[in-house]
Amino acid sequence: MTHRTPHGSGAKGPDELRQQIEQTRHQLGDTVAQLMEKADVKGRARARAADLRDKAGAMTVQLRASAAHAGHDMQGKAARAGHAMQGTAAKAGHAVQGSAVKAGHAVQGSAVKAGHAVQGRAADAGHSLEGSVPQPLRGALRRGMRHPGPIIAVGVLGAAAVAAGIAWRRQHHR
């Protein structure tokens, strides 16, 4: 009598029949294990929960890395903007400083010119007054003409005061 296997081929000997039986048992064991896995709802739920936890952990790490990267980008942009503003402020400061230096030189030049003009006029006035000054004051006038330092100082201070007044007036009455 010939035994048939599920595949439709007959066994040619008892050894081959034993092999086919062993193979069928393994296949049945695998099928039963697969069915048991499908029937184990709790186990599948635990495995799914573990997978979801792993995915959530990976997403958390990714989001933290993205947030850190965005923070570093913003920090860099803020630093670049700060440096740009600092450069602009420095340029503006240098421009104002240059204008102030030019104005100072202009006032100084005007004061020197005015001082020289006052000195010249004072000398002219001193010479013309010398003859008309009474005798007791002529000695003081001659000493002033020999040592003109104090007279020049008064003249320069007067010229500086006039120049400062003109500059102030120009600045406040525009």
C-alpha cells in the first residue's frame, strides 16, 4: 500500500516516509506557532507599544536636535546683526568725530585770526594813543607795549568768546 503525502508524491521507502513525516511536523509546528502569535493579543499589543515607544523616543531626539540647531542658527543671526549694528554705530561715531574736529579747527582758526586782528588793532591804538595819553599814564602804556602778553591774552579770549557766540548762534537759530 502506498502512502501519499500532501504534495501528492508517494514515499518510496520507510526512510523517505520518515523524512516526509518529520518535514510535515516541522511545517505544522511553524504554522501552529504563527497561529499562536496571531492569537496572542496581549503580546502583540506589548510589541506594538514597544515599537511606538521606540519611535516616540527617536522623534523626541530628532525634535530636540532640530530645536538646538534652530537655536544655534538664531544665535548666529543675532550675533551677525549685532556686529553689523556695532559697525554702523562705529562709522557714525567716526563721522561725528570727524565733523567735530573740523568744526573745532575752524573755530580755532577763526579765533587765531581774530586774536591777531585784535593784537594789531591794539598795537595801532597804543601807538596812536601814546601821544594823547597824559604823562603819568604813558609809562604804563609803554610797559604794555613792551610786554604785550597780557594784552594779547585778553584779545585772544575776547576773540574766542565772539567765535563761540557766533557758533552757538548759528547752531541754535537754524
